[in-house]
Amino acid sequence: MKIYISGKITGLPLEETRRKFADAQALLEEIGFEVVNPMEKGLSPDATWEQHMVKDFELLLSCDAIYMMDNWIGSKGASIEYDAATRLEKDIWFESKVCRENKEVMRIQNAIHEVTGMQFHEYITKSRKRDGFFARMLFVYHCRRAKMKLTQIAKYVHRDHSSMLHLLNKYEDDFRYNPQFRDMATRVNNILNTTSDER
């Protein structure tokens, strides 16, 4: 999924703003997004506000989602981008919610990586390889156990709501009847239970 970063730029120190946008980009890429950072779009800092907005709209239109940094409400440009994204029915992600959820998501990703050796981007692709499918099933199951909404989990793995239900049902069956998957799932469970106890 391609996501556009939106936040306050005008009136803030340029280097501080670049750093905040770069931090947001790093976080979103870690989750598995293809990120569009308007601070890297190539317009000169001397360009007018209107020229920047035209370019920003062009970038936003090419994306599936928008990421609203916490300071967006104080920005006329970001507020306009939010309104446009709403009208265009793009997915809207808010920084504070993503950061809060991301701590748990990263914990789950790390446990799966430790057991399978797979990186997140490797098992959210359309590949039907068994290990990738197992890792995806583990990710969905543990996100759901962490009380995340199915629609939110679906966004992480770039699939629809019904796919989430299928993976959750399949998890139970495979845990009962597939020794290879049960071993993998048990090891992931043990890691997550240990790290949960340490918190």
C-alpha cells in the first residue's frame, strides 16, 4: 500500500521538519508501506505555498492512504490534504494510533522473524509459499489476540476483511492438525509470552 505523509511544514524550522518526516517515513516503511514523503519531492524551498500544494496533491492522488502526523491540525495545507483524502475515500492513518499499535506489531513481527527468519515484507506479499502463509497466519492471529480490529490488521497485510477471518479459522485447524505449524506457533507464542512478562 502506498501512503502519503501529511503534517505541518509552514512556519517550522526546515531541518526539524525534514527530520520528523524522515522519522515518519522510516516507521511506515518498517511496517511495510511504500511511502511518499513530500519533503523529498524536489521542489525548491523558494517555491510558493500554492506550488507546493499543487505538487502535494499530485503526490497524494497517486497514493492509497494518507498518514496524518500529530501536528496536522495546526496546518492549513495538511487540513486541506485531510479533506481531500476523506472525499477521495483514501485510508487515513493517524500518527498517535499508529505509534501505539506499532509497538505491539513490532513485537509480533520480531517474534515471527526469530522463529521463521522471514522479514515482514516477505510474508505480506501475494506469494503462496507455505512458510510465508504460516508467518502471515501467525501475524494475523497475534494481532487479533492483541485486540486489534480486523480491518486494521487487514491494512497491515494488504488483504481484505474476509481473508482475516479465513486466516484466523485456519490457524486453529493448523494448530490442531499440522505438527510443523504447531511447532512454529508454539515457539512464537513462547517468545511473545516471555517478552510480555518482561514488560
